[in-house]
Amino acid sequence: MTAPARTRTATPQDRRLEALAEAALRFREQVPTIEAWGRRLAGVLRGGGRLLACGNGGSAAEAQHLTAELVGRFEDERRPLSAIPLHGDTSSVTAIGNDYGHASVFARQVQAHGRPGDVLVCLSTSGRSPNVIAAARAARHLGITAWAITGPGPNALAGACDDAVTVDAAATSTVQEIHLAAIHLLCGVIDDALGVTP
């Protein structure tokens, strides 16, 4: 006689993966916005424009991941595209923070590097980061399109930007994981719009 199969007790890791899967399924509603952004950004970059990206902590890492995919490549070979992570220049970040305050570290760089028609991508899991909100406001004042990728909405950053995608998830880690997926979706659309082929 065969022993009955044991039921595996769900672990915290199982629950984390389930939360991620559920958040990813909910995020599908945001995909049309990502697709529109990718087509628009492809046109900006094709025409010699620039992407700026900013965020704090894990969101800074996501911002830099996005710019690296564009300056380097995503999945297939193409020309390098102009993209700058605003936290990446540590001398500027620390000088601006020291002289003007932490809330200005991204906005001042937007004023320095951005041109009308460029795009700024603002990442924040909370949607409440003062320095990212200030960057979005500076961008819009200069005629630069500002897009937010945030956690649950509505939030102040989403309201400060021209458009936003929000992630409906309780845990910051889950929000960040979906942000990475959003970045990869965006890069895929950009490459498709630029006619990049394997």
C-alpha cells in the first residue's frame, strides 16, 4: 500500500512568490501605457533626444538598470542610446546635496542635462520621495516629459508627472520586482519600435 503524499506547508518564500505572481498579473493592466511610452521614447531617442532617470536606493538601482540597457543593449544588438541615471555622478550628487540640499540633487541635474522633448523616468516605491518629485516638476517646467513608475497609487509623484504606472502590491520588495519587469517591458517595446531584430 502506498503512503499518502505529504502536503508541503507553504513557506514565507512561497508566499513571497505568490505575492509577486499576483502583482504581475494585476500589472498587466498597465502594459498599454508601457507600450505607449516605449513607442514615444523610441522616437525621442531616434531623433537624438535623451532619457534621464532617477530614484533613491533600490529605485536608483532600477533607474541605472534602465539606462544601462539603453546605452549598452537589451537583448539584441543596436546602436547605443542616450540615457543618464541622475544618481550615477556621485560628485554632482554630493556637491548639489551639500550646497542646495538633498531635495535638489535630481532637479538641478534635470536643469543641466535635459532639453525640451527629452524624457525623465522617475522611480519611487512610495511615490513620496521629495527629490524625485522635485525632478519631475523641474522636467515639466522645462518641457521635458516626466513619467512615474511607483508603488500603489494615487501618490504625489504620479500626480507630479505627465503619466504614471503604479504597482498594486503591499511589500516594497514586490513593487521593486515589478518595476524591473516594467523596465524590461519598456526596453523590449523600444527595441521593437526601433526595428531591432535578433
